[in-house]
Amino acid sequence: MKYFFLSDGWVVGRVWEFGGQWNVNAWRRDPEIVCINLCIVEQGEKLWLYRVEDAVLMVEVKPTSDTLAKTIGQVVLKRLISAEQAIERLATAQTLPNSPDVEH
């Protein structure tokens, strides 16, 4: 598994795997991308931890329509992190308690 942090107000866009952009018809399913419901705060910004399957190489993230006016557009995450790197970041950052009513 691989991981990444995603800011509040941003969503996953396109997804790439080894052969190029994720093809739902070829894979016969969407890529596995799950919000783990763990949040850290960096520079006053909430970052949520997401888990992706090993076949995913890169994900595009983009702001929701609510966030679009405050941002520059879209960003491509080129570097997903390992479980060890995610744990290290969680251990050194300010964390927020899990909130069961939050959907990500």
C-alpha cells in the first residue's frame, strides 16, 4: 500500500498506473483509494491521510468548487509515500482526534 495526505477542500481527480492513466474498463474497477480518517495539521491546514493500492503510481488532486476561488488550479502528486513515511509524519505532526461524522 501507498499513502498521501490531502488537504480539506481537495478531491482526487485522475489516477495513473504503470500503463498510463487508470482505465476502469481494463481493470474492471475503480482504483482503491481510501481516506483513513486520520488528520494532521500543518501551517494551519488540515491534511487527511489516504491509502492507495500498490498499482497506483500517481494521483491528480484538484480543489472542490468551494475551494477553487482560493487556489491556483490543480496539482499532480508525483510522489506517494510508504507506510513508514506516513507513520513518521503522523508522529511528528499535530494530529486531530478522529471525527466519526466527517466524510472523506
